[in-house]
Amino acid sequence: MKKFMILFMSLFIWTQGVNAEFGCAEAETFMSDIGKKVIDLLTDKSISDHERADQFRDILETKFNVKAIGKFVLGRYWKQASPEERERFLNLFKETTVASYATRFKEYTSERFEILGSRPEPDGGITVFTQIIRPNASPITIDWKIFEKNNEIRIYDVILAGISMGITQRSEYASVIQKGGGGIETINFALEKKLAPKK
């Protein structure tokens, strides 16, 4: 269950200035499409690891606000970083996410993604309630916080059992940076090391 929860992780970010004047039906359709794509990746054993990674990367780039996610995860260190350091971090952040989770899709076989409903939020976003149905196991409930900005719908938060995975990751990254001297290059080096081929 833990691996499956991590697989669907995203990150909570500050949403000031985001325009989300769209309806629950549109948000549910958006999530239904993502769910189908992810389940297809989970169950399709005919594609290679490389193809699976490419498709997962496409989902991250087109359905999640990766830049805003990265800003939140870095917290105050984002402001301290140069444009080059930020760009490097966002690329490493995305690629380590792809590398960490894309190959795990092979472990799953007949899961189903279901939309349970949705709710408009006071801040203009919409929360879509979903669950992953697994054979011989309890369902996994996942709540998705969605906003629309500049006519683009993106995921800004994923809540698993009431906990934002992004907040947890922000804490972990801050710990790595602090132990390494307080600079963004510390986390960039750590992420780069994760991507290095195993010897």
C-alpha cells in the first residue's frame, strides 16, 4: 500500500493568484482521464521500461504544475537560488520522480480508478475524491486539489489519508539542504546522485 500511495504522490503548494473558475464536472473529467492513463501504465505489460517512463513523464509535465510544486518543496531556498540552479533543480526533481516510480508500474495488474465525487473549495479550487480499487486488498482513497490558471487545469495537491506528500517531501529536502550547508546545490547533488547509474 505504501508504494502505491507514493506512486500517486504530488505536492501541496501556495495557491494565491490562481484562477479556478471551472466546474466540478470538468474537474472530474480531468481526473478520470488521468486515472485511465495511469491505470493503463499499471496494467500494460507490453511496453518497455523506457516507454513507460516517457509516458509517466508526459503525465507529470502536462497534468501537474511541476514548477509550482518545485517552488513549494524548496520553500525559502527557492528564493535564494539562481535561475540556473532553479532550472537544474526542476529538471532533476522531475527526472528522479520518473526514475523512482515509472518502473514500479510493472508490479500492478488489475487495479481500477474510480471517481467518488467532487467539492468546490473556498479558495476557488476543486477537490476531486477518488479511490484505487485493488484485487484482494482495501481501496486506496486519494483526494486531488485542482485549479485552473490561464485556461490550463493542473493538479496542485494530492492528499493521502489526510496527509500531503509534498509537505513530507519539503521537510525531507530541507533536512538534506541544512545538513549540506544550506544551499540548493546540496539537494541538486543528492538528486543527481540518485539518477547516476548503479555500479
